[in-house]
Amino acid sequence: FGVVIAWWLAAPFAVYIAILAVAYIAENLYLSWCGRREYRRRVGPAPAGEDNGDARMDEFIGLRHFLGVTYWQSNIDLIPKHISVIMAGYLLGAADAGLLRLARQFSSLLAKPAILIRQVIFLDLTRSWNQGSTDFKRIAYWTALIGGGVGLLFVVTGYFFGGALLGSLIGEE
């Protein structure tokens, strides 16, 4: 809503950055509040004479390291995604950087089903492999066959109708 209001009022770029910062802080505060609420709901109240507020990071061995690794891994994952768009904007101009960003968005949209399938099937494949079951080969074969068939459908559609599809989705310019 803040970005829409800023756009409506033709606000300067610094206002957009401030809106995103406030939204980021609000999101993190809300997530922390939800986390505490769920903790109290699922773990329950503290035993008599103790207080949940007394808990410190030192009591959870390895948690600080886990949080640090997770935080930095998520930040490091963002670097290649954004640095190439920034470099394209610097070297080629804003329009070409926008096209690169758009191409990345479309490719990630197409990759989402594969990521979901990987998350679901990985568990079955791991269990089958550990049990020595022959289902491992069958699941892997059918997953590859169906995924390859869907991928081939996208390639053929893109080859024959790609120009028209892009023109209708994002315009001729």
C-alpha cells in the first residue's frame, strides 16, 4: 500500500526505500510475535518459578551457529541473482536489465513445479533407497519421464508460439 501511495503522489526514490525498510521491519516484528505466540501455544506456559523470558541463546547449543549460517546463506544466495541484473543495467542500460530480470522471473516461474516435485519426491526416494526397495528406480524413472514430457511440451510451445506468447504477456516493446 505504501508503494502504491508513493507512486500515486510521485514520491522521490528515497521514499520508496524508506517504505521498503519500514515494511521489512514490520514483517520481522510480526514474525517474531507469531513465533512467540506459537511457542507459548504449543510448548505451554513456563513451569512454576521459571519465566520464558529467562531463556538465553546459551541454553540452545548450536542455535546461534545455525541462525548465522542460515542468515548468511540466504544473503549469499541473493547476490548472484541481483548482481547480474545490476551489471546488465550498468553495461547495457535499464531496458536490457529489465528484460534480463523478466527472463529470470519467467524461468523461475517454470522451475517452481520442479522444485516442489523435488521436495516431495526426495523423501520417497530416500526412504526407498535406504530400504533397498525397487520402487526407487520406478519413482525416479516415472518422475524423469513425466518431467521430461512436460519440459518438451514447453520447448515445443516456446519454439512455435514463443513470440506470440511473449508479445501477449509483456507487450511488443
